[in-house]
Amino acid sequence: MKNILKLSAIFLFCLTGISALYAQNTEAEKVHFVLFVSPTCVHCNRLKQEYWGKLKEKYKDTVTFTEYDITQEGNHLIFSDTAKAYGVKQLGYPAAAVGSTFLMGYPTQIGTYAEAAIEKARLLHEKTIVKAASCSTDNVHEVFKKFTFWAIVGSGLADGINPCAFAVIVFFISFLTVYKYSRKEIILVGTAYCVAVFCAYLLLGLGLFKFLYALRGFTYVTKAFYVLTAGLCLVFFVLGLYDFWVYTKTKKSDGMLLQLPLSLKTRIHKIMGFFLRDKEKSTWRLVLAALAVGFGVSLIEAVCTGAVYVPTCVLIMKDPAFRVQAVSYLVLYNLMFILPLVTVFVLALLGCESKLFNDFLKKHLGMMKLLLCGVFLVLFILLCGNI
């Protein structure tokens, strides 16, 4: 009886060991399917809704599925390093690595070839390459900060002191002076106006960010958009040089190309006049009027200042993994943009007349144009480096 129990125990032990070994080998033989997605990508969301669940259900016994959200910290580095391991240089998502195959786009590649890639990997016992990040996220953040910070500061300041922006600022100061606003009223109106300009441009930038995030799901469209933006920077650089040459020859701004058209300047003046001409208003109505003027003027003025704003937003958006960093840079840009505006108001409160600002502008208009040319050239070089 004892011998029978011993043999049974040995048999069960061997059976358990064989089962464990079989399970281990089966797990090792499973194909590894790695998916890279972004929650802001239209095609990624469509893939997960239409295809991802069905694929996982169909191959649940033979395939191990792993999903990376590339907007999470570190995951974008894994994505880029994995793509490089497969010899892929132009990144796009959704993307998938399975065996020796790397697929990008849905439904174009993933929806069409995913199952074939799985079967190929099973048949040939292919191993999926998933690369860990080549460097720490902190180091990448540091490089990103150093590379972009001063470009954002410089672009914001140059945008804020360009002739388009100053033309509105000078008129605004003159308007408040002519209608004999009190010091307290000028402080209220000026503060509300600056806040409105900041908020309006920030909202415009966030809207552009949303568009760019959605656009990143279309690899070739994204590249075309980056190329177009870089091309526009080059065009604006040439136009800026032309304006500098015109001013150097004539000492006038009449023939310049990069400035607000006369029709838009007239519309801005009408908006200011409509809301602020009536001084007999309550304090809160006056503040609301200044906010309305700031928003209205900013939307119209964006026709001119957008020449710097759009390329800067594209530069900030060069890496989707750092969304919080990107938004903070957008805020930084707009703070730099309104800094000249705030400076003008402070000088006005200290007793400087608008005539001084006009004289200053006329004297240094050529230098400002040259500075703006430098900004366009830097943006062009930086964007070309990320295409």
C-alpha cells in the first residue's frame, strides 16, 4: 500500500512538473504584440473601438498583447527606441510591433496586416523587439527645456514688440489720453485689456494644440504641415528683410508687407471706440468693455502676429510625450508676448506720452524688423531639424 502511495505521489509530482514546463514553453512561444497609441489620436481611438478587442479575443491563447499610451511618462521614449530598432525613422501612430514586423496607421496597415504579421511570427518563431528608453526621462526633459526655452522666450518677446502689436498699443494709449480717462480708470482698463489679450492668445494656442495633437495620427499630413510651416517661416524671413530694406531706404512704414492692413487697423479703432468712448459707465462695465476690446483686437491682430505664433506652437509640439511641458511653454510665450504691452502701460502711468512711443517706434522700427527676421530664421532652422 505504501509503495502504491509513493508511486502515486511521484506520478503526480512528475505530472505537475510536466504541466508547468509545458505552460512555460507555451507562454514562451506566444507571439508578443505591442501597440502604441495616444488618447488624443482619432485613429487610435477608432482602432481600440473597432478592432483591438476583436483581435485580442481571437488570439487570446496564442498572443500576448501589450499596450503603451505614448503620452504617459517614458512611454514615448520606448516607442521611439522600438521604432528605431525596426529601422523606422518617421514616427506615426497608432503603431504596432509584432515579431519582425512594424506597422503604422489604422486601418491602412494595422487593420490590414496585423493578423498576417501574427501568423508569420508564430510560424517563424519571431521575437518582438521592445526597446527600453535609451536615457532617463529626466535627461530628455532637461534637453527639451534647454533646447526650447530661450526660443520660446525670444519668439514671444519679438512677437510682442512687432509693429503690428505696437500700433495697437500706441493707439490704445492715445485713445485713453484723448478721452481724459483718470489714472484709476487707465489702470483698470489697461489691466483688463492685458488680461484679455493674454487669455485670447492662450485660447488660440490651446485650440491650435488640439488640432496638432489630432493631426499627429496622420503621419504624412503631419510632415506636410511641418514642411509648410517651415516654408512659411522662410517666406516671412524674406518678407522681413524686404521690409527692413524699405525702411532703410524711405524711413517710412508705408511700403512694408508684414503689417496690419489699413482695413484691419480701421476695424480695431472702431472696436475700441465702440466700447470705450462712453466714459460715463460704472467701473465694472468699464472693465468688461476693456475685456471685450482685448478679445476683439486680439482676434483681429492674430492675422499679423500668427506669423510667429503658429510656427512657435509647432515647435513646442515637437514631442507629444511632454504635453504638460508644452502647455507651460505656451503660457510662457504669451507672458512674453504681453510683456511689452504691460511695459507700455506702466510707462504711460509714469507720465510718458504716446508721442514718445510713436517716436521710439519710428526710430527703432528697422531694428525690430531685423529682430523679427532673426526669429523667423531660428524657427525655420529648428522646425527643419524636427521634420
